[in-house]
Amino acid sequence: MDMSRALPVVLATVLAGMVTGAPWASLGAQDVYQAPSRRIQEILEVPTLPGFELSPAGDWAVMLERPAMLALRDIAEPRLHLAGYRLNPRTNGPALSRQPRVEGLELIHLEEDRRVAVELPPGAQVDHVSWSPDGRRLVFSLVGDGGYELWTVEAGQGQAQRVMWGHLHAAHGTPCLWLSGGQELICRMIPADRGVPPERPVVPEGPGIQEAEGEAAPVRTFQDLLGDAHDWELFEYYFTSQLARVEVGRGTVTPLGKPAIMDQFLPSPDGEFLFVSRTVRPFSYLVPDRWRINDWFPREMEIWNRAGERIRTLASLSLEENVAVDDVRSGPRGVAWQPGEDAALVWVEDVENLVEGARERVFRLASPYDTEPAALMDLEDRFTRMEWTSDGRGLITEVDRYPLRAASWTRTWLVDTRHPDHEPRIIWDRSAEERYGDPGTPVTRGVALVGEGDWIYLLGAGVTPDGERPFLHRFNLETLGTERLWESDPDRYEVVVALVGGSHQRLVIRSESPADPPNYQHVSGKDGSVRALTHQEDPAPELQGAERRVLTYQREDGVRLAGVVYTPPGWDGETPLPTVLWAYPREYVSPDAAAQVPGRSNRFTRLSGASHMFFLLEGYAVFDGPSMAILGGVTANDTYVEQLVSSTAAAVDAVVKAGIADRDRIGVGGHSYGGFMTANLLAHSNLFRAGIARSAAHNRTLTPFGFQNERRTLWEAPEVYTRMSPFMHAHRIEAPILLMHGADDANPGTFPVQSERMFHALKGLGKVSRLVMLDFEDHGYGARESIFHALWEMMEWFDRYLKHAPAPAEGGD
């Protein structure tokens, strides 16, 4: 797309409904969207680096080109909120919220550097792009007026064609999976005879009733739940699909089994079997179908043959509303076919209170016709993932607690299904918080480990006190020895995107530096040659004058902390600057982990979305992500406020002492838990002149069964919930605060009412505050109009109450 010609058209269209740089006097109830400076808009309209998908054969790759942002009309389409999903009834797929769909496909031959643009219908929107196992063709879904259509294009050819009539069913995500031969797909389809959606009765047949029978059900405050019997009918209507085998070359469709709510389907490696998980009644009004690691609705887990006939029931799982959000349900989880075997199924189950000394057990069913599965190993902690070689060896990883961000320890075991009598062997046993010394993560295709013989590949971030040097290692499963094969250039930031042909001899990397935006490169390990695959230019060259500095410091209890501060282009290096501190608190068990920030960064500073980094273009310094360490493990929140204020005070002292920030002109901001932090800091300290809290929770009594990493309930720790709720301390807030929230925020802990009630409290108390609700937006903001308006609000707020604020009165803040 030629942005030099398209950009003026895009901006003219957007600005027709916006006001740019409106004066502060206009603030109040707005009836039009506002926009930041034209330069910021131009930067935001530049598309980011395309997606990259390498074919299994390693000869061809496809670039996935997306526009920079969605339009408000895209996220304003009608949507249904059902069982935790947000569905577009027109397409029978997920409602758009943040990421635009793919609008262009370009095929690239890596050796010849030959490029072929795939011809698509005008206005095409593409999703679910997938290479065939043999790399000879690409399939994708094209979102039309009637729904998701299945299309294909051969490698090296530019003419795409529709595979068959009928529409794919995309409500559960990816609608099609390849069979191993590369000629057939298993797809979820819209049932041909499903009819019209059920209509809501004008008059209900009775009241809405829920009943508790004395069993605890400590669940989060979820949104988008089923509300009544009609919602049950809508859920069944829109989520019921027909599985079918599709021959891609000929376009023939063979239905498999009967229509059902197909939560999951997995073809076996030999193509002869299907693992199928069907969702069945009764549904729930209290919990969603699934969220994060868990699901709650009843499931029938079965193995089908190639003809769609059930040959085995693996498990029948009941509705489990009593399972806590970060706990696990009974029955199989993490179900997968073992690579390298014809049809061996592996999974994990919770056995806590059933098996002494174990929380989880890993099972293996060698064949769908075996009588009973074998137990591979028991885990003391919670299972998180497994990957397999083609010769029967597997890596199984456990963590000490969920969510993963709360984990403090992790272990990875090696099991060998060729020798069931061999004990599992520990491979890694380390702190999950430790960034320095991280050995890396195995390279996989699905659950298959990429490697050869005893060797597998590891990709690591390479974080050290001196900087980041991402790497590719080779790891031997027998000797546990490691070989370093590739490492980022010390003056750049480079990561491996793909191993061409599954070998380290040829790589595709993404390379960037402070002066160069990210681009893909083809690297030959044989002769060291490097060839550029993309040529993205710097959308904001004026930011080359921005300087980055890592500050290290201690808070009053001696805990070492660190953060990165940016200074704006053209700064004289002497005059203290208005400064924005933007952060997100994190819990740690180890004090040392809180200070593990790379001392040098070779990353490119790319501005996108409603980023606080745009303040650099307006003459502010930005203290980006200083450590807000909350130490103490499961009881860290007992001293949350004290630790938060102490960490922040140390950060403020450090940036002032460095001669960067003007102590009287520092503002604080954050998104989500960072917004929660912002309100707490304004309530419990006088460190800041103003604050911006986006998409935050402010009253923890509205999330009574836990939040973030807190696992105690409100009734178990009432003082903690009250102390941590800025709503309860709104009377102490003196600095002006801007509250911003997506009106359709689906995040369980941050209902939009959180910001609405906080504003009502502040207004009632006579505090300087402003509430901005962004229509149709989720927890993050995706529409162009919303992003522009959010940035305008942020700039205007800090310009008035921070940059141009009068000096504080003697003895004041």
C-alpha cells in the first residue's frame, strides 16, 4: 500500500468527524472525537511490520499485511455477549476489538527473493492463514458479508480461489486443521439447516432464578455471561457447528458426526482419528465457558474414527462452578496427540487429594483401542505445558502457582515413553522470576519439538546486566549440554523468527536498532550472508534525538530497583523537564528479580496505539516502567500501599537526582493495574502534580474473590481489600486525575463501573477529575477515533496540570 498517497485520504476521512488541537476551554462534555497533533496522527497511520509465516518446506513464506488501526465502525458492529465470548452475528466469528484483520498477502521465495502478491477480492479481510504440511499451498478464511469463506492459493501463484461453498464456523477460533497428508482439512462448518436465530420472547415465561446449595463457588466477577434461558438458546444456535472433512483440491465436503458445540477437535498424526470435545448442557449463569487456563461448562471428550463415528469416550465432565479461577477443574486438560506416534493421546489431570504428594498426573493412551491409559509421571505443582520429540521423549513443565505471572519457581522434566520404567529426569529447576540466566524456551511446531536426534533448539531473551542478546542454542537431551549457535549482534536487537527447514543453517530473524525500525532478514549460517526481506522505514525520525538511560536505585528498605527514562529530542541536558512516570506494579518473591533490567537497550522505539511514549514529542521526559516491586509472595499485598509508595518515592528521587525531572512537574499514569497504582499513589502520597488512570479497578470490594495475584477473598483479608482500594481513600486525593475506560471492557477485574463510581466519588468530594468513556472499546483501545481521542485527553490533561501548572504554593505539594 502506498502510504504517501493513502495517508492524506485516511486523515481527511478521520478528521471530518474530529477536532484537532481543540483549546482547553472546550473541555467538558464532548459531542465529537478529538485528535492529537497531525504529526502524531501521521505516525499512527503507518502500518507496523507485517506478520511472517514460513512454510514447513522452508522455500516459501507469506507476509501478512494489516492496516495500522481499526475504524470505530469496525468495533461498533452488532455483537452478542454469550458465555464469555463476544460474537459478531453477521460473521459467526469473534467481534473485532483491537487488531485489524489481514488485508494483503505477499508470497516470498527465500532463496530466489521472488515475490508474488496474492490477488484478493476488493476490500478483502483475511484470517486463519495456514500452510499445508507439505508447504505446497496456503489456506485462509476470507470474511465476507455472509461469514467466513475458505480460500486457497498455491505456493508461488498469485491467484487465490474459493475452496467450496458454505461458511466456516469461527466462533471458537481457528475453524480448520490440516490432516497430515496435506490434501485434506478438518473444518468446523455452519450447519446447512440451522435456520434463523431464536427470537427473544416479548414477555418472559418466568423470573430469573439462581440457587446456591451450600457449596462454595469463589469465582471472579466475569462479564458477558449467559443471562437467561434465551441466552442459552442463542449460545447453542451460534456455537453449534458441523465437523467436516474437506478435500482442498477438489472442494468436496464430507460431514463427520452430528452438529454439536465443538469446543475442540484435533486430528491424529496418522489422520485416522479425531479427538473431539463437545460442550453440552447445563450451562452456567455464574461462569463463562472458558477463561485462561480453565473451562467450566460440561464437556464430552471423545475419540472418533475417520468416518466421524465415536469409538471411545475419554471423559464426561460436569459443570464445575465451584472451581476457583486460577485453580483447575477435574478431568483431562492439555489434551494432545503425541508427535511421532500414529495415534497416542497425552493429557494431564488434577489428582490433588487423590494421590499423596502429587497435584497433577500426566497420562498417555498408546492407542484409541487400549483399555486404560498409563500414568507417565506425577507433578508436585501445576502443569503448564508439554512438548515432544518424534522418538517418544517429552518435556513436561510445572510451576508453583497460577497465573503464570505469579509463579516464582518452575521445573521441566524429561520423560521417555520408549522406556516406561525409567524415572523422569529433571532438566531445569529454577526461579520463574529470574531473567538473568534464563536458559531459553524450546522451539516447537505445535507440541512437536524442533531438532534432530538428541538435540533440540532453544530460543532465549539473553537478558543480562549489560543488555539484551537474544540467542539460539542447541540442547542435548542425553548429556544436557548446550551449544550456542547464534546470538544477536551486540549493537542491535535481533530475534529468531523461524528456522528455515527446521535447521539452524538458515534463519529468518527480526533485526532492529535504536536508529533502525524492525525488519526481517534471511541469514545463511553457511556463509554468513544476510539479505533483507522487508524495508520498513522509521515513521518518526525526529525521535532519533531521544536519549535512553537506565537508572538504578534503592528504596528505603534496601531493595534494589531499576527503570528506563527517555528524554525528548532537543533537550539541552540541563533544564529539568516535566516528566511522566508510567508503570505497572508486579509481585516478586525474590528482591533481586525486581532489579533485573538490562543496562543497555538496542531496541527501536516504535510508537503505536494510545502510548504514553508520545509525550516525548511534546517535550516531556518519560520514565517508562520503573520497578514497582511488591515483595512477599502470597501475602505481598499486606504491605502493598507502603511498598508501592516506597518504590515510587525512590524512582522519583532517582530521576530528579539524575537532573532529568523537575520535581514540581512530575505526573503519574498507567493502564489497568497501572491505573489502579496511579489512583493509589495520588491517595497515599504527594509525589505527583496530576495522574492518568486508564481502564483501572478502584474498589476491590467489587472483586471479592481475588484480583491480580491476590488469592484471599474479601472476607479472609478485609483490611487488605479496603487498604488497597483507592475508592475508599478518594477523600485524600488532591492532585487532578483523569479517568479513562473502555465502555465495553471485558476484563473480569475492571468493569467500566469501576471508573464511573470512582468519578462519582471524586466529583461528590469536590476533587478535580475527569471521566472519559470510550464507546465500544474493550480493556485496550483499538479504534482510530478512540486512540486519537485518548491521546488528546492525555496530552491536554498533563499540559494543563503538569507542564504549564504554576509552581506549588510554599509549603504545598
